[in-house]
Amino acid sequence: MEAIPSASYSMTLRVEFPHRAGALGRILTTIGDAGGMVGAIDIVRMGQERSIRDITVNARDSEHGQRIVRAVGALPEVRVVNVSDRTFLLHLGGKIEVHSKIPVRTRDDLSMAYTPGVARVCRAIAQEPERAFNLTIKRNSVAVVTDGTAVLGLGDIGPYAAMPVMEGKAMLFKEFAGVDAFPVCLDTKDPEEIVRTVKYVAPAFGGINLEDISAPRCFEIEERLKQELDIPVFHDDQHGTAVVVLAALINALRIVGKRMEELKVVVCGVGAAGVACAKILLAAGVKNIVGCDRYGVVYRGRGDADTSRGWFAENTNPENIRGTLADAIRGADVFIGVSAPDVLTVEHIESMADEPIVFAMANPDPEIRPEIAYGHARIIATGRSDYPNQINNVLCFPGVFRGALDIRAREINEEMKLAAARAIAGVIPEESLSEDYIIPSVFDERVVPAVAGAVAEAGVESGVARRVRERSETDFSAASF
């Protein structure tokens, strides 16, 4: 079954055609017959004999878009003047920029913001380093760090090609939570060099968001940085995914009437995201989790020591079953996919327990298309924005870092992650839950405040908040002069 056209493959066709009745209608009909979805139609120029209009069209993928253009261009007396890829246009020159918070219009402004006045602020921080949180961007800044080895569904594309994703992440930090985030794309795959580099740049930041670093190196890098830095380190591909999965599952269970302790959960994909999902589900009370990879069920004795699969082998699959995904999923209540497209079938779902829950989150193409799963699974979620129940990390990381920065947390611990998941789930009141509404929209303005508040409270209660006396911006103590 074909995918639904989406804005991810959106283009604007500038089309010239005869200025007479029915001409535009034929163009729009042709686009529809080719499977395109028409959006805006804008007049560029209208003449007595010829007209030019910009027609925005969503396609399924790049090749589909090209077919639509060819179909329009083949119409009699119609000329496709230009085709603009709207996604590429959005990225021209990058998606973020730096703005000054204060104007510099006079000598006084300059003398306070820079030399000579800035020297007094530098000396104050040198004497009391904690004041960097009040007197610099450190209080509200996060580094988005990657080596480009595990980007979205693209894999190892390197630091240059990873930049658009990291820019997008920084943009979401700012738009949703007011956090100033900066892409830091590193041209090395060596864990030791990555750790060393992040430690070198850490003084400028209040938190580190690791992104799109392949397993198993991501585990070592995160653990090392958590041990060696005194600011939060959060690998979003692991923990952000896990938090939102748990939030969605909490609400899904309210609909099907099952309890965490009773579930059998199959996690398909045992890399960074799969491990984090399993860990948070265990912390939430799930007892029976079975992991699968391309080689089948992960079990004790399979020979996966010292890898993410090794963790799965030692901490999940209590019955130590063996076999394929088909063997693992038989009788399961929940399927969580963080793997590859089209690995789940209708037959798999039909072998699950009553009212099966399917989270097919492979991006950009899920483990099973929702159109195929409808009528077989009770609840379906994906990682895509063009289907209901999008399990998207943006529901998590802006609020998590907002809460952590607000309390100047030393780390983001399990208590804070569980609190974030419960907060996301709690945004939807029980009376509003339905099969296609188990997770709030990423544009729901209640999400970030709820998550930030819950994370901050959990951080204080668990003892990771900094216990320092707050200094206001107008604290002119003798030490300042």
C-alpha cells in the first residue's frame, strides 16, 4: 500500500497555461490522477491569453514528485516553468541564527557589553565559577553533539550531512522551550576524541544533547561524559524515544485495560533506542520483555556479550525463548519497533494477544504501514507526523532540558525520565483518550510546561539540583567591584 503524500516531499510548480475556462481544472485533475495532493494555488501573472500560477503539491517521495511534474508538463499547451522543492528552500542558508539580546548603539553600551566593563564580569566568574550560570549563556544553552553515524533512517552520513538535522534540533529547542541550542558536528568517530572534545567545549553549556551516534559507541560516550561532566548529558535517540514510548504506552493501557506487570512486550531493534525503551519499561514495572534483531530473538547464551544485545540477553527474555520475530511475538501484548521498514506483518499481529498495541517507529518508513495494520491492532502509533499517534522525541527533550536547566541539574536521572513520561501522558485527560489519540501533539502548548515542571520537581527530590544561593542580575556585592 502506497504512502500518503506529505509536506516532506512538497514542491511548488510554476505553471503557464491558456487563460480560458477549464485549463486550470485540467491541471489540478492531472495532479490528482497522478496521486498528488494540491495545497495552495497562487496567481503569479494573468494575461489575456496566458496565465502563470504557483501550485503547491505534496508527493509521496522524490520519484513520485517527478512523475507528477512529467504528467503536468505533458498536457497540451501547458508549460512547467519551474519546480521548487519547498523542503530544500526551507534549508537555504541554514535554519537557525544568533541574535543579540541587547542593542549596542552607544559608547556606554559598548563599554558595558565588551571592553572595559566586561573584564569585571570575567573576574567575578574567575573568583566564583558558579556565577557563569547567571552571567553567561551557560544558564540556558545546550550543545547538540553528533558524529553523523546514525542519522534518522539514513545511517552513517557524516558530520556535514548531519548538520541539517542538528540545526533542526536546535530550532525545536528554541521554538518549544526557549532553550538556546547549538549544533556541534564532530569529524571523528573515535569515542575517546568525542569525549575529549565535548569536555573541552562543556564550559559554555548547561547541558549536552547527544544525537545520532551509532551503537555501541553511544553507550560508552554517554557513560563517560555523565561521569566526567557536572552538567546533564542526554542521548536523545535513547532516552527521548524511551520516555515518549512509555508515555504512549501508559495511555494505551488505559484504553485496553491492561497493567504494566501483566504485559509481554516485544522490542524489535536492540540498538540504542531499543535498550533505552527496555530499561524504562522495566523501571515502570514491565517484567516480560523480549528483544529481536535481524538474527532473531536475543537470548542468554547466544554470544552477544559486550554489546547492546548482551545487555538484552542478560536483562530480558525471562523464559529465554529462541527463534524468530514470529516466535517472539506470539501472545505478546505490545510490539515496539525501532528497527527497519516492513518487518512486521498482519500475520504477526494476529498471533498477538487480544487488543494488541503496535508502536511501529522506524523512520521514515515504519515496520508496518498503519493502513495495513488497521483492523488488526487495537492501537497503532508510528514516528511519522502524517499519521495519528506520532511518537516523537520533540515531546520530550525540550521540556526535559528546560526542567533540568531551571534547577541547574547535575544530571538527568531515571526519576526525571519517568516523571517526564508520566507528565506527557497526563496532558491528555482520561475522558479524551481514544485509539487515535494516546499521545499529545508536538504543538500542544501544555506539553513543555508539564514536562519541565515534573522533571524539575523530580530532580530536586532525587538530589541532583544544585544547592547554591541564587544571585540576581542586580547583585552588586563588593566582590563584583
